[in-house]
Amino acid sequence: MSLPSVHRDPALPERVTIYEVGARDGLQNESGVIPLDTKLAFVERLTAAGLPVVEATSFVHPRWVPQLADAADLVARLDLHGPVPYPVLVPNERGLDRALESGVTHVAVFASATETFAAKNLNSTYESQFAMFEPVVRRALDAGVKVRAYLSMCFGDPWEGEVAVDRVVTAGRRLLDMGAYELSLGDTIGVGTAHHVEVLLDAFAEAGVGLDQIALHFHDTYGQALANTYAALRRGVTTFDASAGGLGGCPYAKSATGNLATEDLVWMLDGLGVAHGVDLSALAQTSAWMAEQLGRPSPSAVVRALTAG
């Protein structure tokens, strides 16, 4: 298998954590129902490839995301107390109830930096979403469950346009202050550019938020995901969300195309000499296999290059 030449930049972090979202964010928008056994095999193959965190599913109401209606059945077949965490997304207290009944140890909540997306994605207002999440976070923490917070529309909104940096920082701080251990900043429609990333990270730092509390979640709509990742690396961010094979999008924002492909991220990190612990060959084969299950080529350039022929 081809590998990039390694040229270590001492200004970059020595190691990063890849937070794999392919099994949840990557599959949630698929129109054809994917069998439970296929989803389970996908999660297990991602784990075997060395991903340190694999987000497994979402306990959202099946009416809103039918693809993930089997969340409890999937979680029941995972080792929730092994070395690899399998977080699940919970949209509200009802979702948390189902997740806790399933014995999960990590959950995530999904908030919006904008009014319109809060209405479309959460059936909420910007302000009332925080009141909705507060008991979710508190009850999860009381149960000994770790909570991560996603914040969407951090770089732009298809209905509202540019999103003010200070608004993103304010919303993010509120989620962290609730007790989330990590805040994932989402470029939901992929409009961010490298210096915008730097400006936003600097604003969080000025607001007293350590970069060890920040993750980044890029979409590659305009081909900027790797450039934006590199900018964040240079600022010292060490956690990045990615989706195997570049699967995914947001069912409530039609301009949100695929996530940053995990393989593309790994290839870049390998060339930079930044450790991550992922077996690129095994991961690429997993994504090629999943593409076959979905009946279309993988969106990832690295997957296509490594599995050609």
C-alpha cells in the first residue's frame, strides 16, 4: 500500500484523537434501510481498525431518523465497557431515558448556534434549546455518563448566512458550563475557511476555553475540510471528528454534504508525522466494503486511490 512521505512539523501536536462518526452521522441520512447486522459489522470493523472512539448511533425518535430506529438493538450488541467508547446521540430527555436503559457510558447532545437551525433540527428556539439540554446533561452526569456537546452552524447557516463568532463562543460556553467535557464545533454546511477557523479558535481561547475542550467537525462541501483541519492543528487542537469513507450529511440542512473522510484525515496526519493509532489499510478496506453495501463508490479520495483495481 502506498504511504505518504513523513515530514514532521514540530509546531504541530504529537498525537491527535479521531472521533469516528461514520456509523451515526455517516449513515443517518441514508434512504435505504441498512440491516442491523451490517451496522454492527461496520462498528466492529471501525473498532478493529484502531479508531479510539466510535460513535455508534442516535436515540432520536424513529419518525425523524428512521435509519437509526434500531439504536437500542445495536447498542445491546456492543461491549459498552471495553477500551473503545461507543457514544450515542441523545436529542432530549426521552432519548436519554432510552440510552440509560441501554447502559451507555457516553452520550452527546446536539445544539445549534443559530435560531433557524434550532427550529428545523430541534423544533426549538435558540434560547429554549439550552433549557431542554440542561436536565439531559445533569441527569447523564448524575448517572456517571460522560457528555459531549455538538454545536452546529458554527461557520455559516444556509438560511441566516454568516454566523457571528461571538455568538458561537457564547453558545459553546453555555454547553461547556452545563458540564460537557468536550465541545465539537461543526461546520455543518462546509463553508468555513482556514483563517475563519483560526479566528474562531482564538475567540474561544480569549473566552477562557482551553483547546483541550475543543473538537472540530468539518464537512467537505467546498473542499476545505483538510485545509481547515490543518489550520486547527497549527492552533493546537487535538480532537477531530471524521466519517469513514466521507459518508454523511445532515437531514435538516440539504447543503450539508459529506463529512471529512477519516481516511483523508489519516493520510494527511501520516504525512505530517502526527500519531493517531489508526490502521489506514484496514480502515480503507472497511469503507470500500461499506460503499459496496450502499451500492455506490466511496466519496473519499484516499479510499478510492488505495482500493483501485
